[in-house]
Amino acid sequence: MTAKATFHDVHIIGGGLAGSEAAWQLAQRGVKVRLSEMRGSGEMTPAHQTDGLAEMVCSNSFRSDDDTKNAVGLLHHEMRALDSLIMRAGEVARVPAGSAMAVDRDVFSAEVEQALQAHRNVTIVRERIDALPDAGLTIVATGPLTSEALAGSIVRATGAERLAFFDAIAPIIHHDSIDMSKCWIQSRWNKTTEASNEGGDYINCPMNEAQYRSFVQGLLDGEKTEFKQWEKDTPYFDGCMPIEVMAERGWETLRYGPMKGVGLDNPLDVTPEFPQGRWPYAVVQLRQDNKLGTLWNMVGFQTKLKYAAQIELFRTIPGLENAEFARLGGLHRNTFLNSPEVLDRQLRLRAAPHIRFAGQVTGCEGYVESAAIGLVAGMMTAAELAGRDWQPLPATTAMGALLSHITGDAEAATFQTMNVNFGLFPPLHEIGKKVRKEDYTDRAKSDLQQWISETREAVPA
Ligand SMILES: Cc1cc2nc3c(=O)[nH]c(=O)nc-3n(C[C@H](O)[C@H](O)[C@H](O)COP(=O)(O)OP(=O)(O)OC[C@H]3O[C@@H](n4cnc5c(N)ncnc54)[C@H](O)[C@@H]3O)c2cc1C
């Protein structure tokens, strides 16, 4: 289905968290928006329950509202400073939840819809869009459950391997929580490339036979989350197989798969016969996940173990006893782009720059993150329409850090969806003291304030 004619400057496809926020930001700047939402036209996604805009499909929480020590709380602060509709509606719909921000989802959705419906610059059209428009400024915010025909059109524009349909998430660990006295850095068979780090590309956490057996038993016994019925119908590739499924196939399967120790000389296990170090019985490898080197992912460790079970089991791995996880593993249906490869720094499709993407389909994860990327996409589009050069948000802000990650700083080869977290921020070493979470949030707040006062991007028309 292509859009019926209306007068608009920007066409937004998808009226979820991101599309609604983008529409608000544009409309407040005097830009005429057509917002196409397929729910309400007889269409539904497998997870939504209503026709309301900005429906929260699962939990009713925007997570922590602490803007002094928490990265998502900081994102709340920044969005409020930029007149976010999602945060405004969230405030109206707020229910008690301690330091978290939880909302009544029906009140929240109704608030968002009412504000957009009442806005003279917004036309909401209930229709499903099946193809990327050939021309005209467009924001695609169709989320993790993008409809099939549109996903096909995106695949034709980007290449099949650049649109994922499953989030096969391996856990990601903060580097400074890894005990490097128990592991070492080396690439298998010492195979390095020009881009390699000194000494190799992987942190190797070695296991002896007893440790390996107890670990595999932990995988077999650990509590798992179930696939939803509609997820069962979406095939996943062998490359996404959860580690516990591999463990079920036999004791040795993992040791000949992601945990194989061959070609890795453990310098902590040197004998006269093996002066370079013996190969470990099994190994867990960590690979750098962002350009800053602050985040490392557990290679091949996608899992459906429940979060608490993951933390308990993965902290039995040598070197990871005190691991802090930037995110835990998972596997669920999720349509998202390999954004570091296909989008430019302004969220535009390199192959068709009149099209921007926003929300979870860009590879951010979570209600708040999706809305934040919608907010930025709206501001960027408004700047483009006004003929202004976009002044990038400081990377020291939560929004800037998240945006930098998905539009180029993340490793494209291992790109997975990502929540906002302090590991995405540039280290603040230059301030010359131990970095506390408050250092990140203080710096972010002052840098955002300066950006707002120095640019016109934050100022509605
Ligand atoms: C099952 C599930 C549970 C989740 N639970 C949580 C959670 O508890 N907490 C959390 O923070 N995050 C959660 N997420 C992740 C994510 O934050 C939310 O999905 C969030 O809503 C993403 O915002 P979005 O605007 O990118 O997409 P959405 O909110 O999904 O909005 C996309 C919109 O596009 C519409 N659409 C799709 N295709 C078309 C088309 N072709 N034409 C027109 N309209 C179209 C859809 O109907 C939808 O309204 C969950 C995701 C899923 C899939």
C-alpha cells in the first residue's frame, strides 16, 4: 500500500514510541507531518493489543528516573530538556514505582494520541505502508515488529544480510569489571589483522575440565524463558543457536563450538613442554564491542537463560567473578538494521538519504531509547528542511552516546540492539580523577545545556 495524497513535509511510518515522538518534534517546529500507523486499519502486530499510538507492549516502566547515577535516568532528563512528548505524557500517566518511572499504559497512550491529534501540523492516517517511498523526506519508525512487506522493501534497499529478524544477544560486559589476572588477550592461532589490538583481539577466560563440566551442567539446569508462539514460527539460523540448546546436544558440543580452546596458548598455564602455555580445556572468549574498548561481548553466547540465572552462572567463569553486565543475553523476534553500516551519522539510509530510520529498528533497545532516537530523528529532519547544518549532539550526553553507537561506533560485524549505558560514553579521563557515575551525568547535563544554548536545533519555530 502506498500513502494516499495529503499535504505534508515529512512522512512518518509507524506511530509507536519513536514515530510519535518524531512527529511531535517536527510539528512543534512548524513542519507538516503525515503519521501512518497500520494499527487501526484492521492490521495488528503479534505483540500489540490496541490501536493506540505509543502502545507499550510489555512492561509499563521507563526504568530508573535517577538522572544522577543512572544512564536511562539521564536520558529522561535530556528528553525532558528537549520537550519530549513521551516524557510529558509519561508524567501525566505516572504511577508509584519508587525510583523508577512507571506509567498507566492506557493513560499514557491516550495522552500521546490526544496531543498529536490536536496538533494542527499532524495528520494521523491509519494505513499500512508496504514500500519505502521513492521520494520525499521520510522517517521509518516501524519498530521490532515491522510488517512483512515493508521489511521486504527495506531488505531490497539495504541487502538481505543487513536486516536482522532475530535478536540473538550475547551478554556484554564492562571491561573494567573483568579480572585480567585470570585471563589473557590473544587471537586464536595468533591470527591478527592490521586493525587488531596489540597482542590479539580476544580476552580468553580459560576453564579446566571440572569447571567446564560444572558450567555445562549449570546451562542445562538453569531456568529458561520460553519462546512466544509467534516467535516459534520465525526460523532462526544455526548461528543464533542458544548455548543451552548446544549444551543439550552433548557434553562436548560447546567445547567444539564457541568454547573451543585450540590455538590459544594460555600464558597462565606454562609447562616445560609448553613454554608458550597450554591450550585450555575450554574457553570463553570476549570480543571488543565498541570502539572505545569499554564493552566486550561473550562470543557465541546468545542464550534464553533467565537474567538471574545468567548472572549467577556467568560469574563462575574465571575472570568474570565480578563481571558487570551492560546487557544480558537473549533471543527474541526483533527486526533491526545493521545501522553502523547502512545509516549515516544522521540516521539517513546511505542508499536513499531521503529516508531516516528511528526507534528500535535502528538497533537501540527499549521504550525510552526508541523514543529518544525518534526525538533526534525529528530534530535532524527539521534542521534539514530548514536548510541548516546539523550540529551533532555531544557524545558525552546519553543521547549523543547512544546515537554515536548505533550510527558507527559499534562494531558492524557483531552489531546487536543496545540499551543506553555508561559504557557507551567516552571515558572522562581528562578530568583527572576516578570516574563516578555522577561525573558522567554532571558532564552530560552541562554539555547538553551548552549545545542547546549554542545551536538552534532545540528551539521550536
Ligand atoms: C514483545 C516485546 C516486548 C518488549 N518489551 C519491552 C519492555 O518491557 N520494555 C522496554 O523498554 N522495551 C520493550 N520492548 C522493546 C521496544 O522498546 C519496544 O518495542 C518499543 O515499543 C519500540 O519503539 P518503536 O517506536 O521503535 O516501535 P513500536 O513501538 O513497536 O512502534 C512501531 C509502530 O509501527 C507500526 N508499523 C509496523 N509496520 C508498519 C507498516 N508497514 N506501516 C505502518 N505502521 C507500521 C506498528 O503497528 C507500531 O505501532 C519490547 C519489544 C517487543 C517486541
